[in-house]
Amino acid sequence: MTEWSPPMGDSSHGPGQALPVADSQLPPGLATVPFACQHGARLLLLVVGSWAWTLAELRFDPVACSYVEVQRAHFAWPREAAGALLSRMVAAGSPTLEQTADRLARWLDDLTPSSSR
């Protein structure tokens, strides 16, 4: 199930303040560092929370010298979130898409300790 949220351009987060990227109540072994990839002015962040996988798409605004959130989606399953991220990277071309897929696979592998795999 995918839930789309509207852009958060008018959020309570001002310049220089970090956007929340994941719940603080993560189960043990889950990464708290988001997966990030960039193509041109587009920045994609994938984070895992205690109840959903969240993919945020941001666009760089050179006038404000900051990123503006374009959209945010929540996914129940990691493969849905990974597929959505990779589909947005198709425009970057084959070498960049392949590098992103490899990095994403390693990041997903690192989410849980090898003893629990």
C-alpha cells in the first residue's frame, strides 16, 4: 500500500533545520541513516521507520540555496520503496541507475545484522 503526502514546502522546518528522517523508536538493527541519491537538482531520500518505508523527493532551489520537498510516499514493503526510488532514477541513464541499484542493495543488506539474516 502506498500513501502519497503533499509537498511540505510550508512545513515548520525553517532554513538550517533538519527534516525528520525516521522515527526515533526504530527496532534494533535498522539503519537510522537514510539512503540518498542525487541526479541533477533532484535528491531522493529513503528512510525506514517503525511503521513504514518513506521515500522523499526534494528539488534544489538555487535562489533560496536549499532543498524543497516535492513529494513524499510511504510504503509497507521494502521492495515497493526500492522500486519507487529506482523508477525515479531511470532518467539518469543506465550507468547511474545501475550504480544506484548496487548502492541501494548494499544499504538494504546493512539494515539488519548478518546474524539475523
